[in-house]
Amino acid sequence: MTPEQLEGSQLMNTMLMLQATVRPECVAEVEAAARTMFAAIEAAGPEGLHYSSVRSADGVTFVALLALDEGVENPLPAIPEFQDFQAGLGGWLAAPPAPDQMTVVGSYGMFGAG
């Protein structure tokens, strides 16, 4: 499942987790592109979107978490910087990403609750 596939009909308690390992020489480029993408998302201010990206201690594994409030259609595909980030993935990834649909069983402040 990709971020585009997480539809607005999904409840907030459903989340997409995407784990990806990037080539070591691409880490700085991935981080710069992610900062640009998140700045654009922040500027657009889409309601009902909960999206984050973190880097693991190994330095090359990234985890992205995406959740949408009930009834919200995913706004990310309409943001050019998100499209640019997605386009760059092919050159950055060391292996295919591993998506997983998850259910939030508890959260404080992280996913819009608390």
C-alpha cells in the first residue's frame, strides 16, 4: 500500500507505515528532499493529515507514518514537493520499501490524540 492508496474512508486509527532503506550515499539528499517536502506540507496546511518521517539509528533506514482523519481524502498527491519526493525514491532506495497497514491502539499527541 502506498500513501496514495490510503483513502479518506479509512479511520484515523488506521495508519500506513512505510519502511525504506536508502543507499548510504543518498541519505543527505533524502533528508534534504524530506525537509523541503514537509515545509511545503506545512505551508499548505492540509486538515486531517498526520504524516511523519524518522530515520533509524542505522542511518539508512527511514520510516514514514501516514494517517488521515475520517472522511479526509489524502492531500499529498496534490503537493508538488511530495510528487518530487516520490519521483526521487527510485534513485535513492537500496531495496523496495516495506509498507504495512497498522492500527493505532494508543497515542499521546503523536497522531492527533492527546
